[in-house]
Amino acid sequence: MTDMASSWLTASTSLHRGEVDEVVHAIKWQTASRYRMVGAFARIDKEELDPILSITTKVA
């Protein structure tokens, strides 16, 4: 068993079921939130590059 798995097992056995559910929910929410932020930044980067490329193409 890895240290991480061992730590999780220890933490999960010392918490009540409702508390474990809250922790799992928080982790899932944070992960989803990070994916949304990455997606948003990717769109922003793309939107900033597109106008520059189109201006360069029109001028050239």
C-alpha cells in the first residue's frame, strides 16, 4: 500500500461517513473547477491570437 493510500485509509476510517462524503464532494468540485479554468484560459488565449493572425493575413 502506498503512503497516499495508507493516509487516505487512516483519514477515512477516522471520519464519519457524512464527513467523507463532504471531502469527496469538495475534491470533485475543485477538480471540475480547475478543468473549467483551464478551458476558459485556453479559449482566452485562442481569442487573443485569432485577431492578430487575421490582421497579419489581411495586411500581407
